[in-house]
Amino acid sequence: MTIDWFDMMQAKQDPVVAAVLDAFPGSYICAITPKETPAMDFTPNSVAASSFAEAFDDHVSHVVADGKNEERARYFADNEDARRPSIGAGRLGNECKRALGYEYHRVPVDEGREPNGKLHRIFDRGHDAEERMAEYLRAAGFTLLTHRADGKQFRFDVVAYEDGKGRIKGMADGVVTAGPEYIGRTKMAYPCLWENKELGNKSFNKIKKDGVQKGKSEYYVQCQLNMLYLGLHESPGLFTMKSADTQEIYAELIAFDPAAAQEASDRGVQVVKAASPEELPRIARDSTGFQCKICDHKKRCWSAAEAPAPARAPTNWLGKANS
């Protein structure tokens, strides 16, 4: 488009344009044609943007993963207790005893299955969400303790070594000691266990629809063992979770289930009594099972020779110690 003298005169009828031209009497409007100056394209270059985004994510993820994994390696190198075989009670909801055996004996995961940057960020999100939910509960009138008087988290050790350190360890997010007498029509009971999760919408909706026991049995077992070994079995535990996508909050009261707690405890004892993971049974008949597809030890498990008859466990492995 060309702007000539007539267009300029017409433009001067606009008070704003007139004021500019009067303020700068030597100014003029040039004739500009599309051929001389290409029109600007404001459409995002999706290919370039995607390439940069992927490269940026890859860079940050690798740096974070390398740092976290090196920090973990140093922790185990400097901490003799950490190097001893043990397993978290929250893992005993996994029904594959072979998989638990690999975790207990600290067998390295298959190549390529090391925690990546995204997984570390998910872990960090969970820790951050726990602090935020604790803040919400306190604001809502609940008296919530997340640490004992000595500053340590509420935890337990069972099936102990000679020094009392446990082969099976558990840790709770907190204990609610007081709060509203009723939530809706439900009468609350204190003290009670508190466990919290933050999940993506798919997992969140599944638990919301089916309940914790059916929707995510690992969380259910974790609550049962914490209630049992922390002496909080007389009141239903308070399970809370928040959707990372919609920020919706879901809560459920989980009653103590002696049978589930006993079953998980027995599974844990069987795992720590085994001299090697290969003495323990797999959950699937072949490697195509769903549990095997997501297992960090799939290659090792299905390439390993079956172990001989289980070795007899030392009798003092069945001791118990609480801290």
C-alpha cells in the first residue's frame, strides 16, 4: 500500500495524527510497498518451538537426574546403615515378591531404568504437595503433627537387625491429634494417621471412583502397616490426595484392616528371609504381564536362572524394634 499526499491530508483530520505531524513539521509519510518490505508473519514456528522445548526439557532433566542420582550414590557410599538390605513398608503393597526381593537386596535396576529428571520432579511434587496439604488441614481446624518432638518423622522399624535397625521400615506423613468433631455427617475420631498424595488426573479419578483399596492397593497397604506399627489402628486413617491437574481434593477415611496388615507383614517377612531374590516367586507366568512391563528389574528377572531351595534364615531375623 502507498500513502500519498492526499492520504496524509486525510490522516491529518485525525486529532492524534495531526498533533504528531504539527509537533514534527519536518516529518513525512513514506511510500511503502509490500515488495520492498516483506510482511511480518506472526504465526509461531511450531517446529522450531517444539525443537527448543524438547531440547530445554532434555537439558534440565539430565542435569537434575544426574545431580539427584549422584547425591543418592554418595549417601549410600557414606552411610553404612543405608547400604544394608531393607525395604519400605509402603512397597509391600506390591504383590510380586520377586520384585520386592530385588528392592530389598538393593539389586541395581536394568539399564535405562534409572530415575530420570521427570520422575525426580514427580517425587519433588509429592513432597511439595505434602507441605501444602498440611497447611490446608491446619487452616481447616485440624491439629496435625508431621514430626515427633525430636524433629524426626513418625516411623517404625520391624524385623530388626541386632542393633535394632529394621529390615522393614515405615514412615507416616503425619498424625492428626485433634480437629472438627464432624465433617458433614461423619463423626471424626482422633488421633489418626494422615497420608497424602498428589496425582495426575487419571490416577486421581480412579481412586476417587473406586476408593483407595481398589484404586491403588499399594497406598491402602501402606496405611494399614502404618496404623498397625505406629499404634494408630483404633481410629480410621485420614487419606487425602490432590489432583495435580485440577487441584481438586479427595479425602477418605480408611478403617484398620487386620487381615490386610497381616498379609503384607507376612509378605515382608518372606522377602527378608530369602537369601536371594530368585528364591522368591514371580507374580506372572511370563514377561508379557502388565506388572512385568513396568518393573525396573524385568530383564534381570527373566534372564536369571531359578535359584536352588531357599536357605534357612537366622532365627534372630524375626525380632522387632520400634523407634
